[in-house]
Amino acid sequence: MNRKILIISTVALAIDQITKVIATIFLKLNQSVQIIPAFFNFTLVHNEGAAWGLFSNAKIVIAIGTLIALVLIYHFIYCFK
């Protein structure tokens, strides 16, 4: 695997997880903090489903979709070298 892609992905994942922890510590659920007036706010919300709350009551569908995606990614990375 390309080392540069691995490093960038790892840094992006770390930043994502750190900002989620910070938001959970400093914000209450549905609380907004204004960053740039009338333009940019941070709001703590919880999403139980996939993007935009899709399949929020179908966790098995998300798990199966994730498994299929992982198999396809593995196939494309290691079978097409």
C-alpha cells in the first residue's frame, strides 16, 4: 500500500476522532456554538444510522454493507496489483 496514503488516512482518522471527543466533552446534545456569526456553527448531534440518518433502524443492513465494502476494497487493492 502506498505509504503516503496510509499516513494521510491515519492523520485524518485521528483528527476526526479527537474532534469528536472534544465535542462530546464541551458540548451538550443539540447545543450549538457559533464560530462565525450567521455562517458557521458547531452543533452536537448523534446519528444512529449511515449518512444523514439513513437506515437508522437497520443496523444489520449497515453491517452487511460495510462487510461487502471491505471485501471489495481488499479485492481491488490486492487482486489488481
